[in-house]
Amino acid sequence: MKNHLILDLYRIGAIKFGEFKLKSGILSPIYIDLRVTVSYPKILKAIADAMWEKVKDLSFDSICGVPYTALPIATVMSIEHNKPMVMRRKEVKDYGLRKAIEGAYQKGQSILVVEDLVTSGSSVLETIEPLALEGLVVKDVVVLLDREQGGKKHLAEKGYTLQAVFTISEMLEVLEKEGTLDKVIVDKVKTFIKQTQV
């Protein structure tokens, strides 16, 4: 199932290889953009199913997707498994109720944070902060992909457990084994990941 998902993501262009300028200005040999998955319902459902599989035995009251890419994934998980969801606003309005967290919840409830991928873990922590301010408890974070660039360690240091469907190493292994990528590109990406660990 995991291998199929990786190949599907490559097929739809969610995983690209070449030369890409990142937000930080660094040139990367790999670019992962999971936003495209909203146009592929079967793949989006497969992602949500794979992520649910990682957390189905954990205890949590609600789900919160990190805006914006993880929101559709969190929504599918919520609907499929009848689990309530809360939403973090990226921008808090300066009128109305001025809420940072939308939805029905009570202080002390536990929240599973859902993210598409993790690099340093900063976007996850940006979502956990307003949840904590509302008295909500986060113990676990689930992602489709761990880029193995320090996110797991950073989250663990703050007391959060990262559950990842697959790592970037596993992804490269599958693509190489299936003949989609050659060893030169695989080694180039592995070197880049090591050099840019945060």
C-alpha cells in the first residue's frame, strides 16, 4: 500500500526531481508539493487511510490539520472515522469572535495534529501553540512524510511524538527499486538532506 502511494504521488507530480529554489533561497534537487492531491480523490483518501493506520490505536478526542495542505487530509480522516475536528486559523480576524481555533472543544481535550510533511517541525509547533493556549493537549503528530531533516527530534524535545507513514529515505528506495529514479539522483537527494538538516 505504501509503495503504491509513493508511486502514485510521483505519477501525479507531487514529488519532483530537478532543481528548485526553496523559500529559504536554497536550491534543492527534490520538491514535494502535496497540494496537488486535492485534485485526486482516490489518492487523497489513500493518504488519509495510511495516516489513520499509524494513529488508530492512539487516544485523542479531535483532529486538527495544519493549514493549508493538511486540512483536506484531516477532513477525510474526520469524516471516514467519525472523529471531531477543530481548525486553526492562520490569520485571526480582528472582528467577530476573534478565534484562533474554530470548532467545538473543551479544555483538557486531546488533539491529534495532522500535517502533510515535516522538515524542521516549525509549522507543526505554530499550530500546537494556539491549541495549547486554549487548554487543549497535544501528544501526537501524524505526517505522511518525514523529510528526516530534524523535525522528529525537535518535536520529541518538546514532548511530542511524530508518527510518519514513510521517510524520505524509504520514498527514494521505492522509486529507485521501481526504476523510476537512478542512483545518481537518489545519492544527490540523500546528500542534500544530510547537508540541510536543521
